Amino acid sequence: FVVYAVFSAITMVVDRYRGARNRELEAVELRAQLAQAQMQVLRRQLEPQFLFNTLKSIAELVYANPKAAEEMISRMSALLRHSFTSEQSHETTLAEEVRVLDLYLDIMRLRYAERLFVQVDAPAELARARVPRLLLQPLVENALRYGADPSLSLVAVRVSARAEDGALAIRVHDRSGCSEEALRSAGLANLGERIVRLYGSDYGITSRNDEEGIELIVKLPLKFAEDRLPSEARA
């Protein structure tokens, strides 16, 4: 009887532990699914905004320069095929983001012609660094929006990527004189929130003014393509 009672007590404790463990795992899985859904919403919010802004640029050229407008539509199609795939991962490599940015700049050069000068400085050793998808394009788009002063003969934007103190720092500098508050657009707020959700509150977007204009600084963890993704680490 004593042996049976001890055995029953042990079995009950084990069952309760397993039940609590299963409930904990289910809660973790639900939180992960919720975070994934929220990330998808943030990404889907950014894509229509990009499309709207690009279509607006095309509309401005339809009558002034129909041939350029037609070419812009063709290049936008190429960018959409390249960027908005069914890929489920929220991350890509820095090299891939630079390619997407190049496609976007091909479109913008049709609008700004020889006025547009964008310098991209991304060292080869950082080519496989992991970054959020659709990172560089909204940063440069924001710089063009505020830096494209009609009084300036040149629209100049500088993009650089560096490894700094174990983190990846991406800087986008333009010659605009706008205030930092004016840079808190919906697109940048969306991007900043995605970064925080992916990597935590130690990372995000900051800005600073200098004598030449304003600079956006994106801080990310320095992770490479062969490293595990945040979603994989949580699993």
C-alpha cells in the first residue's frame, strides 16, 4: 500500500509537471505566432507606402516626360519582382538590400536625372551581414524627400555600413536642413518598430544634425547569414 501510494504521488507530480510544461510551451508558441503576425502587418504597411510614393513620382512624369514615365514603370516592375516575394523570413543580407536599393535608385534617377548622387559604401566583409528586409530603400527615400530642395543643384545622399563595437551601424546622410522631428515619418516609425521587435530595445534608429545636413543611424546586431535567425533562436 505504501509503495502504491508513493508511486501514485510521483505519477501525479510528473503529470502536473508535464501539464505545466505543455501549457508553457503553448504560451511561448502563441507569443511567437503573435509576434510573427505583427511583423507581417508592419511589413505589409511599408510596401503599399512605397508603391504609393513611386506611383506618385510616375504621375509627375506622365505629361512632362512620357518616355521616362514608361521606363520608370518597367523598372518598378523589376523591383517588385525582386523585393516582394513570398519569402517568409524577415531578414536578408546587406548585399541583397544593396541590390534592392540599386533598383530603387534606377527609378529615382529617371525623376531627378543628373541631380541625383547617391554614394553607397558597404565593405565586402559585411555583404552577408543580416539586416531586416526592405531596410535601405525607405531610409534613402526619406533622405530624398527632405534633401531634394529645388534650390540645390545636387541631391546628395551618402549610405555607409560599418561594424562598430560588435554591432552593425548603417548611416544615411543627406544635405537637408530639416529638424529631427520632421523625420519621424510613418515609414521610419514602422521601420524602427520592426527593428525593436526583431532584435530588442537596444537597437533601432536615431538621428543627428551636423553642419552639412542630417544623418540617420540604424543600429543592428552584427549577425551573418550562417548565424541562426532570431525566430530560430526562440524556437
